[in-house]
Amino acid sequence: MKEDIKKTNAMRILESMEIPYEIKTYEWDDEHLDAVHASQAAGLEPEQVFKTIVLKNARNEVYVFCLPAQFEISLKKARSITGSKDIDLIRMSELQPLTGYIRGGCSPLGMKKHYPTYIEELALLQDHIYVSAGQRGIQLKVVPQDLARAADAQFADFT
């Protein structure tokens, strides 16, 4: 591990579970915090970089979805998976209070509270995927099944 990188909660969780991971750093830009730009800045393929999206249903139940950078969530599929009549993106102002993370640095690991988490099953086509380490400019390279174990997540089709 590079000495100038402060260990994040996501890294601590992986280490506590003895799950191997690698760190990939990149220069981030306030104007382009989306996962496609992050993958380009890090020199990675967008289908390997998984963004973390947080949704909330009408009952205020929160759900976490990880999907490849260039894909969008099908809200119809998300409603079906979660058994929600209505579900939508949380407001940006809710992200940090709910997760402890900011836009561009939201990890599926180490949120303030554990929420039901789903990883797009396309991850299973990759040997490794990258997710945010919980800080802008740092991605974690992990085996998809290891991420699912660490995040207590299920694989599902929601794109």
C-alpha cells in the first residue's frame, strides 16, 4: 500500500475479512465525478469500473446498487428486486447523511449503516472489478464474489 494513501473503511473491511485487493489511484475532477470519467482517468475499461448508486423507496427503505460505469439502473427491475412499489434515486443532499460518503467517492463497503446491496450480475463476467474505496481518486480492484461477500450483497440483473 502506498504510504501517502490513508486507509479507508472499505480497505479495512476487506483486510479484516482477509480479502485481497489492489489500489488504483487517479486524478479526479470536480466537474466530472461520474464513473465513466473516473474509469478514463484511471486508465480502466468502463465495464470493469462499478459505480455505487443509492435508491430509496416510498417506505424510506434504502438500497445500494453497484453497476458498470456506462450502464443505468432499470427502475422497473429495481422495484421488482426490492419488492418496492415505488423507488428512485436519493437526493444528492441525502447521500452523505445516509452513507457517510460524497458523490464520486461512494463505496458499497463501509457505509454508516448496512443497506441491502445488489451487484449487477455482469460483474460475474469479469475476473476483477473496481469500486470506489470511499474516497475520490481511489478505486479498489477486487474479485466480484469477494466484493459480494464483503458487502453482504447479492448478484442481480437490474440494468
